[in-house]
Amino acid sequence: MSRSQIACAIGNTSSAFVRIKSSGSGSYVVTACKVLPLGREAFEGKKQARSMKKLLALADEWRGEALALCFCPGAYFPLHAYFPCNAPKEACADYCRIEAAHFLHQPEEFLHDNTAYADSAAANNLEKHLVLFYRAEPFKTLSIGFSERHPLLFCGSPLIPALHHSLAIKEKTAFLDLENTHVVLTVANKGKLEYFNCHPVKERKEAEYFAIHELQSNPLIHDCAIQAGGSLFDKTMTTLLEKETSCHVVPPGLPDGVHFSGRDSSVCRSSAAVKAICTAVMAIEN
């Protein structure tokens, strides 16, 4: 039976809306893909109302359809914590709120994602989790705006869609996020998190330094293609990283079985569009 799913991703420099159709056999067709030059900062301050109107209008044709929303914060605040093994989702949410109260000043101003590390169960029946905090605004306001027009199946950072994307990849996968505010390396294997590290940066040179450091010093990514994206990912950055680290750096990959209707799929290869497509596939498969 054919199903459809819409998704939106808000990146640091652009936002993307996609609609995919599934035949139920693991094959997906991107039937709509629209990208706006509106990044996270466009939804802050005086620009917010106008930018939100433009973004919400992208999905007006499919008003009422369920939507998955992915947003890329300007800063992450990661915390490692130990929760009971196989704790249900609701219990983990309660544990995260408790951790937030101890870890953050004004925890009500933050959202979070949470996932367990692979093979992290300890003898005392606890497992290691990554609790990834980030500031709620402007994403909370955006999610409220979308929820008035669409049921929301997912709201969160790219972490959970990336882990789901790794489910279908046979080998270990590394995702390198290169932004003008941070460098993040995530290593996943068959849907499970193996490594996460985030470095705040203020300029490109700092981003280059920390990206090289992460790729040189991490034994988990040897013989592993690095899927890199973000506002600082370009040919110059690719050349530098490959020269300094001997790693193979490639653009963000799409889930297997994704095809495009129409001839021009280039717009669907942007960092924000790839995140939106991965988020849509995750939502439809869950």
C-alpha cells in the first residue's frame, strides 16, 4: 500500500521541505523538494514572523498530513548519563528532565534528544546514554506553528534521523557536521550510537583544526567513509581533510531506495534537503 510522508529540516543557512511516497517495499520517491535560503537565524528576532510564514507556506498544499520536523541548533550541550537498561521511552524522558535540572541553568529553555550507546550495558543493569540538549527557541515556536497545520510525528535534531539512516548501512558510518558554530562527529553502527563529540568553534580555522583532530585521533573510523555536511563543507574543506587525515570524505548520503521524480535532483542534494529526506524516511518506517 502506498504511503506518503512530509518533512522539514531547518539548517544553519537554509531550510528544506520534502514529500516522499513509499510503495511499502523499501522504495521511496521524492515527489516534492523545496529549499529556502532561510537558516536558523532567520527565525529569530524581527525576522521570525516573515520567515515562519514563508516556511509554513511550503507545506500548505499538504495541510493536515503528518509532518516530521528536524532542526539544526547553533550549539549543543551533550551530557552522558546512565539509565536503567531497556528503560521505556517515557521513563527516559523523565530521567532526562531530572538530569536537565542538575545540568542546566533554566532547563525549561532547552529541548533534548536521547539515545543509548551501543553495547553499553553495565553489570549493575545500567546503560550509557547521550542526552543532547539544545536551546528550545526558535524551534519550539516553529513546532507550534507547524502543529497547528499538521500532526507532528517527530521533532528533534539530526541525531535520531542519522542513527536511523545508519540502520541500512552495512558498515560503520561516520557523520561529520561542519558549521560556523560547531564541529560534531557522530559514529553509528546499524542504528546504534558508538561515538559522539561536539566542539564549539568561532571561525573556520577552528573548525578545520577540530575536524582534523577528530578524524586523526578516532580509531573507530579507520577504513570508514566520512559523510560530511554543513555550511563549512565545501571542496576546499574536503581537500584539506583528506590530505591531513587520509580519510575518504564524501557528501551526505541518502537512504537506500530513494529516487527522484523529474530530471533535476540537484536541489535534493543540499545538506538541509538530505536531512529532511532522512527524517521523512525515518518517520515513515517507524
